[in-house]
Amino acid sequence: MYRMDGSPLDPRAAAQPGLARRVGGFLHAVFLSSGILPLVLLLSIIGFGLAEPRFLHYENLFNVARHATYLIIVSMGQMLTLLVRGIDMSVGSTVAFVSVVTALVMSSVAGGDPAMAGVAIAAGMVAGLAAGACVGAINGVGITIFKVNPFIMTVGMLSVLTGAALKLSDGMPVYGMPTEFARTFAYWAPLDIPAPALFAAALFGLMVYVLYGTPLGRRIYAIGGNSLSSRLAGINVTAYTILTYVLCSTIVAFGSILLTARVNTGEATLGATLLVESITAVVIGGVSFFGGIGRVGNVVLGAVFVTLMTNGMNMLRVDSYVQQIVLGCLLILAVIVDQFRIKLMRQERYD
Amino acid sequence: MEAALQPAHGAVPPRVPGAPLLTATNIVKTFGGNRALKGVSLEVRENEIMALVGDNGAGKSTLVKILSGAETHDEGVIKVSGRPVTLATPNDAHEHGIATLFQHLGLVDCFNVPQNVFLGRELSSRWLGVFPYLQHREMSRRTAELMKRLDIRLPDLNRPVSTMSGGQRQAVAISRLLLGNVKLIIMDEPMAALGVDEGRKVLDLIAQLAGRGISFLIISHNMEHVMSVSDRIAVLKNGSLVGVVRTEETTRAEITSMIVHGRH
């Protein structure tokens, strides 16, 4: 029995719950807010740590952090599309396309002249980010104005961008970028912190601010939570959805530029594994396929987890084909758990 | 029993319907060759709860959509407080103090109460005059104030509305309409998805708000609810108004007869 405001009438029911019940309640709350991420992260660290002691060495963990940077950035972009109940299957090919565009513009402006390095880097980066924004705008317009299913729209874009990247580069790596580009955006390490990690941290701060601190973030969550209610509340769902896809692809383009600096060439095959990895990281990080639910901090941890898995399996010399199988299984498991979690959330009532 | 709406403290203030608030005259609406409304005239007064009843296809939903700005009419005049208005969109209706609560309530399930109340009209400031930021505390404070003013008691405003009962969700949906300068709330089957107890509490809330100067136009199939909460009942049949009767001067049998036979 309960009073009108939900408090129990029976004082025994209000008594301090036992330890087991409290622990159960805590785990339940953690599961609802973060999915299986804390569990799998813990299990992977313990498992790989026991199987291969070098796994937990500082050097290896530093290496993991550096490698995770690019996946973290791409996953933060992917997260935005899932929040509005969409998906971007073209993130990997966007990375490849932006890499080629950036490298082509940078090398043609530089023209081998060291004096032009700064201008060339700026021109290449602007071209890369603009290319990414255009990809996002096309995806967003196709999905909202022409009502193409997000999966189909972005799979189509995946094919378009893959072909465009190969066509632009003739299937060859694009060389000729100023050496300052790689030196600044890949290997510069102020206070021993790699520059990509600093950029990722800055982007993380920006994401936290936008998603939790601004009306834009609130509306992104609202559209994913219930687009009809959002529309009735006066939110321009079409414009905000397009903007979300533009933001996603621009963030992915930024990740691509950093990755291009790392490999120091424009590559039409860059980022091939990022599609599955980013979706896995985002869904394991607790972002729901049903939209409107997910926290950017957990997405970062999800990306770290996926990188840890790859790193751990490499150290244990697991076959690369088997690694793909494991990642695919993880993605499927994460989606199953997401559905179960959403079901639990919907069932949770005061009574 | 689950946490629920509280009825008003003490007695509900006595209600005296005032001057005409919304007047619709000779409203005609045609879909293709089908005349959904054949010159319907209706008047809702200040502080009044008007029920709109009729069989399926009578034209209730069409009339409500026109009055809420979701649909435009072909002929006729709509006046708010005596002045002719054009209600081409829901925003037009809102600007004239008319808000509509549809069956799905217009809530975002994963949002808490303040987030839902301020959905689409979030309070924000600008840091250094450039960077916008949400005023979370102010929105929570105003939501708590609004709930207090309306005598709506919810166990925790910071929980997602998905964890709330049907009646609590109705209360949140109604309260978010009252954040602006709303004079008339149109409700389409407000108690359709509620249990008996929850429905009763929503009716109490409606009566309480009507006592505080809000008018209601309610579509309902539930004659018990209609008879218990409304001041007047308008009956539609086949796109025409059969009649408008004062609730205290009629019976369920008479209303049912009007619905079925189209005779007063």
C-alpha cells in the first residue's frame, strides 16, 4: 500500500533495505543507464590482464589510448545520428573520401613549396571539413525531405563515397602534403600528451556542452525520444535532423583529417573498420537504437573498450578474421541487450 | 495504489461561466465530395467545461482539428473573445490562447518533468553574449512552482515520465500547456487510456483548472465522465449540430437519444 505521493504506508516497507537489495538496485540502475558497458569493460581488462600480463603495462595502455582516439571521435559523430533515431552507415567511407579530398587539396596548394605549408594545411582542412559537412547535409536531406530510410540512405552514400574516393585518387595513395601537417596533427605531444588525444578531449568537452548544456542538444534528444511530440512542441524536426547529420559527418571528417595526418597520405581505403567499430562502441556505450537515450562519456568508454578488445586479441595473437567475428558478435549482443534494457525502462513504474 | 494526482486542496472554487471565449459560426469542411461539417456553430465560454459528443463520423475530430489549427475550414467564422481570428496552424491557435491535448499527450518518454514542460521553449542564456546554455535550475524551479500552483503532486519531478502512471503523465501534459497564456484547452479523449481511478483524478484536475479561469472543450465517448465534469454538452451527428444542452438539465438517456436519433 502506498500514499498518494508514492511513499509506502507500511513502515516495514520503508525500512532500510538489506545489502543485497541495495547492491541489486545499484546494478539495476547502472544497467539501465549504461547497459553492459561496465561489465564487459571490467571483464575484458581482467581477462586480458590475466592472459597476457603485458596488457596492463603502462606502455600498452598508452598505446591503446592513442589508438582509441580516432575511434572515439568517429563514435561521437555516430552517436548523434543514433540519438535522433537514425544511423550513419557511411562513416567509414566518409573517412576515406575526406582523407583523399584533404590530401589532394593540401598537396596541390602546397605544390612542393615549403612557404605554402600553412596555407596548404588550412585549405586542405577546410576542404575536408566542408566535404564532410556536405556528405552530412545530403544524408540529412535524403532522410528528412525525401523520407529515405536512414539505413538505406547512408548505405547508398557509403557506396557513392567509396567510389568517389577511389576515382579521385585513382586507387593510389595521395602524397605531397606538407611535413608540418603530420608533425602538428599526429606527432606533436605537448606535455607528452599526443595531439590527437588533446583534440579528442576538446571535442569531448564540446559534445558535453552541446548535448547537455544547449537547447540544440536538448532538441536532438527530444527528436529521438519522440519526433511527433517534438514537432507538436514547435521544434523544427526536419532542420534539426539535417543539422545532426551535418554535425556527425563533420566530426567524422575531423577524425579523418587526424587519421590522414597519422598515415601522412590520402588513402581511399582509410577507416574501413570504423563503421562496425563505431556502431559497436556507441551501442555498447548505452546509446539506444530507439533514439533519445545515451551519454557521450559512455560512448568514449565504449570506444576504449572496442580498442582494448582489438589490442588484447592482437597481443594474444588471435587471428584477424576471428577478431572480426568477435566484434560482430559483440555488436549483436549489444543490440540484444539494448532492446532488453529499453523494455525494462518501459516496464519500470512506481507501482 | 500508485502515486497519483492530488485533488485540489479543499473545495473547488465555484465556477460561473462568463463571456463567450471561443465562437465558431457556420463552420463547413469538405473532404473531396464528403461534407464532414455542414455549418456547425459552437460557443465555449470563459471558465466553462464544454463536452463534445457524437457517434463515430459525427465530425467531432474534424471540428476539434479546425479549432486547434491543425486543419483549415472551408466556410464560417471563428472568433476568440469576440474578435475574428485565423487558425491556420497550431501556433496560430496557441497565440490566441488555445492549446490542444491529443491522445498521445505530446510527451517525450525519456525526458523528466521539467524537460517535458519546457520542451521546445527551453529557458537559456548566453555566456559572453555568444554561447547559449540551458538554465536547468530555473526550469526545475518554475516547473515545481507550476505543479504547486496547480496542486499536482508527483513523487519526483526528475524521473523520466515513462516511469509515471497514465494519470501522472496526463497531469504533466496538461501542466505544460498551462506554462503559456492559455485560455482554452481542447482535449481529445483525455481519459481513453486511463483506469477508472486515474480518470477520476484527471477529471478533478480539469474541474479545478476550470475554477481558476481555464475553459475546456472535451471530446469523450465516456458518458459518465461527460455528465460528471461538463457544464454543457454539444451533440454532433453526421456533421451537424443536434443541439447544446446544460448538463444539469439533461440525462444520459436524452444525450444518448440525441446521439443516436439526432433529435433534441
